[in-house]
Amino acid sequence: MATMTRPAAARPAASATLNVRDLSVRYATRDGVVEALSRVNLDMKAGDFVVAIGASGCGKTTLLSCMAGFLTPSDGEILLDGAPVEGPGADRGVVFQKHALMPWLNVIDNVAFGPKMRGVGKDERYAIAREQLGLARALASDPEVLLMDEPLGALDALTREQVQELILDVWHRTGKMVFFITHSVEEAIFLATRLIVMTTRPGKIEKSYDLDFGRRYVQGMNARAVKASPDFIAMRERVLADIQHRD
């Protein structure tokens, strides 16, 4: 099986932790109070790549927004290195579904130059450039945790796979904690060191799986070989069954 050598992983800061404690979020609507999250508990440490998946409306983005400090929980708390999260901060980098780039600056042409020289088509190279700039913005302050809210949802299938590999390479080099949201089961299994499956409203963590498929990739295994392996396919079916509540 073909392998390739990748840069050595960075040594993560041993003290870096993120702890979600009995987190609940409720908000008022015209139809009454909605409970978006109910008593969610989650512990992360440096080097973890936690991926959240579940049906739409299960509270994934609500949980990420609380981690980022954009949303105040109704109950419970989030601790980063033991200190309460009480608002946005440079210790948390956020990559959004839509990349907040400066359209009046021509930075993207510089980022896209390398792929252009390799013969990559215009649409593909600009899609990759936007992802790289989104990651660069989020990493610029050297945050302890990277929060990514469905950043690959708008990409075509081929570019999406390439950027998955880019994200794993960045994670491997930096040793950052990552919390990542996706609706793609295959993407979730490929990226995660821990995969959490969330229930429909009120959102709770129903299942948690420790996985090593992304580590296989960063250790040199071909990405397609990882995704074609029997244990990867079996896990994909298992997680699909969890989401669809099949036995």
C-alpha cells in the first residue's frame, strides 16, 4: 500500500483543555420556549479532533456558538483551561460556513497562484484558496481551539476531499484542539479522533466513538485507501444507523 511522508506533528500544550459542563440552551419563540441543548457534557484536550454530527436542528451550531462565546448558555458552563468562557476571545479561532474575506483585497489571487501553476482549474483553485484563507484567519491568533462550522458544505466533491486532507495536515502540524461540525458521515469519520452523534431537539450527545482514520492518513496512508477500508465502511453504516435510528 502506498504511503507518503508528512511533517511531524507539533507537540500540543499539555495544559490545553476545553470542558462543557451540563450545558443547556433555551430560547423563546412565538410558539413557546424551545430547548436547543439539554445538559450536554464534553471534554476535549490538545490534539483532539472532535466532530459533531446529527440531523438538522440537533443543536450542533448552538453548541459551537457557546464554545465561541457568541451565545450565553441558559444553564451550565464552558471552561477553557479552567477559565469560564464568557465571550469571544483570541484563544478560540472560528471558521464559518461562509468565509468572511475582504473582497476589496486581492489576497485570494496570491493564495490561488500555487494551484494555478500546478494546472488546477480556476473554480477549484479559488475554492481551495478560500478554505486556506479561512483557516489562516482562524489560526492567525494562535488559538488553543479551532471551531469549524460546516466549512466544506459548499464545495464540490473532489475539492471537498482535498480540503479535508488540508485540514488534517494543519491539525497534525499544529496539535490544536478542533471542534468540527458536518452533515457528511464519511467526512465526520475520516476527520474525527472522536465522533459525537447528537439527538434531535433537545440536543444531547447520544453516542461517542473514538476513531483513528484521520491518524492513518496523517501517518502516510492514502486517503482513498482509508475510506475504502472495511472498518471505515462498517463505521459509516453504524453512524448512519445511529442518525436514522435504525437497529
